[in-house]
Amino acid sequence: MTRTSTAGARAADATDPGSVPDGPAARRTLLHGLPWLVWRRHRTALRLLLLTTAVGCAVFAYQRVGLTDFLHTHGAGPADPAGRGTLGTDFENAYGRLFRNGTQLMTFLPVLIGVFLGAPLIAGEQEHGTVKLISTQSVSRGRWVAATLGLPLAVAVLCTALLSAVFTWLWTPAHLLVMDGDWLTSGIFESTGPVPVARTLFLTVCGIALGMLVKRAVPAMAGTLVLALVTSVLWSEKLRARLGTLRSVSYPYDGNGPDLPPGAVRMDDWVSTADGRLYGFGTCTTGHTAACRAKLGIVNRVTQYVDYGQMAGMQWLGAGILLALTVLVLACVVWRTHRRPL
């Protein structure tokens, strides 16, 4: 082989995404070939995500020990709301900021992953012409798509699953005290269980799809952020409360109540007749109230709530909806990468 052909072969090997360097350096790496190339191109975002996960899990695990001691010292367990007044104040002073910050982390982390990891994943390759270079190599488009999507999605799922598991472990023994026991509308619902993982997958895959369509990283990132805000509003206003079944408790109009189960989240209040006909809570609150209630037959107050026992089922149902949408979007991404030129 001539010197020119040898140099050309070396250059081709250097640009082949499926090639692996020889020697001790190659044997020391955990990733090889295409996964190694994907890691190299997105190592900053992936390393920040892994670091955030490690620090977050360490902080949550460390605070769990102190939280257990606090509840034991103050004589209140996970299902004991006794002494809620002074205990709630002491708990807020000691751990309120921790749970607010943890909830914010678990709420915004899926958005950040979708914006800074998902959106540029394919859009960056298109913008810099890397896709055209790879198409000239001995790597099939299917292998390239699998490596490009598989590694970042796997890291994102692993990190959010670990953070969610540890934060749920931290929150569970004090769920009656955190955010005054409001696990539905305070952000706890989106910060624990399977919901953070499902949100991460959904927003990341949507970011990938937007990036593939726009073919520019920055516009794709902006579009992913807007999509995250829109879906968050739709989730909180239209979907979340419908994941569970509202339960009702009635009590006399002038009586004391309602006596809700521990951990229940109060959703709405009504007034009702003896046969159960409901009127808005503000009915007959001005003017001749007694005569108005007598005319309509209002004798009871009704409170609707969602109890704590429904939380896990509601989370899995919501996560299932998000995962179904994720599969649909991901299927469109894979189909387009195989059928259309990138």
C-alpha cells in the first residue's frame, strides 16, 4: 500500500463513528463505537445531569435521617395528624425549605432535560452537517438512530428515576405535614412516583421531534420550552384532578365539619337539599338567607375531596398517558428518520 493510500485509510478510520481506537485508552472506556461518539458530543449535559442526580440523592438521603429523628422526637408518625398546629409550625421551620426546593427540582428537571438535551440531540447534528457525514460511513441509519436516542434517554430515565425514588422516600413519612398535606396541587404529585420519569421521557422525545423538524438547535429549544409550559397548564387545569374519583361528605348546614380522612385533599364545596341536589357554595349567602334556603330546600353542606389512597393510582394513570404519548411521538421520529432525508 502506498503512503497516500495509507494516510487516506487512517483518515477514514478517524471519521468512522463505528470505529474504536486501539490500545489501552480504548480498553479503559465503558462505551465504544457510536455510544461513545454520542457521549462525546453531549457529555456536558449528561455529566451535569449525573452530577445533579448524585448531589440530589445524597442530600435527600442525608435529610431523611434528620427527618425521621424529628418526627420521632415530636411524637408524630406518618399517619398521625395529632398536634398539627405546633408540629406543623416546627416542621415548616425545619424542613419547609427543603421540600419546596426538592419539589421545584423535580418539577423543572424534566423541562431542563427536554430543552437542553432533547431539543439539540438531532437538531445539532443537522445544523452542523454531522448527519450527512455519518450517512457516508459504514453505519446504518438504524444503528445511528438507536445510539443517538438510546443513550441520552437511558441516562435521563435513570437519573430521574433515582431522584424520584429517593425524594419519594424522603417525603412519605411526613406527607401529612409537607405543604399542609396537599399532595395534589402543591407540586408533590408531579415530583414523586412515576410522574417525573414519564414527564422527562415525554418532554425529551418531544424536544427531539421538534429539533428534527426545525433543524436548528436554538429554535427547537425555545419550542420545547413553550411546549412544556403549555402541557403543564393543560396537565394541572384539565387532566390532573380527573385522574381520581371525587368523594363527598355531607354535614348539616349550620354544623361543624367536614371531618375528612387524613391526607385527603379538599377539592370543592357545595350546598345541597335533603335529596342531594347541589347548589353553588355561594347560594343564599346574601339578603334574606334563611328564607332563600327554605325556598330552595337547602339543609346541608357538601365537601368533595380526593383521599390519599388514590394518589398512587392517579400517578400511574397520568404516567401511563404521558408514556403512551411518548411512544407515539417516538414512533413518528423513528419513522421519519428512516423514510425521510435528515
